[in-house]
Amino acid sequence: MIRYWNRNRARLLAAPWIAAWALWLGTSLAFAEVPTPVRIGAIFSETGMAAEYNRPSIDAAVLAVEELNRRGGLLGTPIELLILDNQSTPLGSKLAAEEAVARGVTAVVGAALSSQCFPIAQVLQEAKIPMITPIATHPQVTLVGDYIFRMCFTDDFQGSQIARFAITDLRARKAVVLVNSSETYSSMLAESFANTFQGQGGKILWHGLYKGNAVDFSELLNQIGRLNPDVVFVPGYARDSGLILKQALKVGIRTQFLGGDGWSPQLPTFAGKAADGAFYSTHWHPALPSKENERLREVYRRKYGHGEYYAPQVALTYDAMMLLADAIQRAGCRDRATIREALANTRDFEGATGILTFDSNRNPVHRSLHIVQFADGHPHLFKTIAP
């Protein structure tokens, strides 16, 4: 069963598992005792500024649960996925987490943005409900408490590696950093980049600030034009970063642009041809060779029919759901503390994004970072950097 919720509406999308489960038990629906499902919450943005960035995560969560239910569910019962809309805001995230607690979820996967994860983590930690964020990269997220886990690398690692790439591979010595002041993700990643870039002998010429809902970046671009840096680092999301690149090309700025994992393959939707040639860091790419990656690509394509270049949120969220299912099976029960313990003891879990083992702060160890470059509107794998 897949349920969708936000504080303005609640609707049932589909409930095909009831009849299917009765048939699986070998009985008619009239006489079958339908088991209580294992309820898992998925907190993402269906509405608001981050909705497009979050759509791949919602697709992946649905894909994973449908696949798990076809295999027989968890602990002999089906899985019910409750998708909670955080409306792209910290307040909406807090309310969604409180709704998850009220609905008695066993665990939660989400959210995608660090600024949304903090209020969710605080609510779920107090309620002692395990949470796995697929792609929130702020280092402090998992430090909220011992029930909070993540699937991806953190901004301190990501920012430092992009800076080293700029110094070593691009021979950059002068940089400008543009920061989305509305997002803790952006400020943390900018700080990590700047510290390493300067530590490696580079010079940060200027930090420019903008709001996440901005649409006119002419003042920032005028300053960049005057400074003429070797690179411009824009640790934003696809919409704001894409508009910056598009407007930069329009005014004749030809400097090298760099971004973080927030760009995603969706950047050309907003940047158009201006995305071509730009580099960004990411957690995953469909070209990475592994059996799990190839299998995910195939099942995702069968269900959604999308092209080759779906976002890393898909692989990370799919892996998060599968890891949670694995931990529940290893726990052998629905007790949240036992499931938390099983998650913490995860060793060498194999997913589409690689092999995962958690460290003492519930972050994955040995996560590689991938540098991707846009060409003809598509992100092509440029190099992989091991931790």
C-alpha cells in the first residue's frame, strides 16, 4: 500500500496488496485475515521549491516497496509506504515527522535536504524512530542522535575533493564562491570548498550571497565579470544554480563553473546549453559497473520509462529502502530499538551505490565521489575519487 499525506490533504493512492496478499496466502479475500503491514514513512517534498529535486526519491521509494512486497514483504507481512509531503520547508518537515510518529511508523526514509533533515531528525530521535536520509550531506545531521543514519558522503569530504579537483585537474588558482544563504547545505559546502582551496594555495576572491528563491543574479554576475576568476563554485540546487549559469552565459561570462551534488542531472532543465562544460560532484552515476547498479537501472526503466540519466537520488533512496528492509529482517521484529541496532551493525551491505558499512556516527565509510561533466545536456562520468 502506498499512502500520500500532507497537512492539507490525505488520499489513498492504491491498495493492491490486500487481494494479492490473500492470494499469496492461498485463501479467498473473504476468509483471509489480512496481516497488519509494516508501516514505513518516506518524508520528501511533493510540493514547493524542492518538489522537482525530490521527485526521483519518491519514485525510488515506491519502486523499492513494490519490489519488496512482490518478494513477500517483511516479517511475513506486506509493507505500507506512507509518503509525507514536507512542502519544501523546515516547518513542513517537522509537521511531517510528527505525523509519522502519530501514524506509528516503524522507521523513516528521508528527507533530501539538510535544512529539512534537522527538524525531522530532532522529532524522530526523541520518538526513538530510526531514520535514514538518502542524500542530506551536512555533517551534523547524524549527530542529532543515535537513531539517525545517512547513505551518502558528507559536505566536508565533498567540498574538499571539489577544491582539490579545481586546483589539480583544472589548474585553478582564483575562485569565486556563490552561496545560497537559504540553505545550510550550501553554506557548509562553500566553507569546506573555500578552506581546502586556500589550503592548497588558491585564493578566494569573493563570497557572493543570494536567496534560494532568487531569479535575477545580475549583481552577482557583474561582480564575477569584474573579478575574472578561474572557477566559480556554486553549491546550490538545480533551479538556482541553473539560472545562474544560464544568465552568466547570456552576459558573456565564460569562466569554468563547478557545483556539488545538489545540481543533479536536472540542471540543464534550468541552465539549458549553459550547463555544457560545467563539472559537479555526485554520489553515483548510471555508468558505474556493478550488478546491483545494472539491475536497478533495468527495473527503474521498466517502471518509469525514463532515460539513461536519472538522478543519484534514485539510487540512494532505493538503497536506503533496501537497507532498511534488510535491517528489519535481521532484527526479526518491529521493535525500533532492535532495528536501530541492526542498522548500526550493518557491514558490507551491497547496493546500487556500492558497498556500505556504517561508522560510529552512522555515516557510511569509504564512499567514493564521482566528478561528472555536462555535454549536450547529459552528465558524463569524468573521474572517480576514492576516499
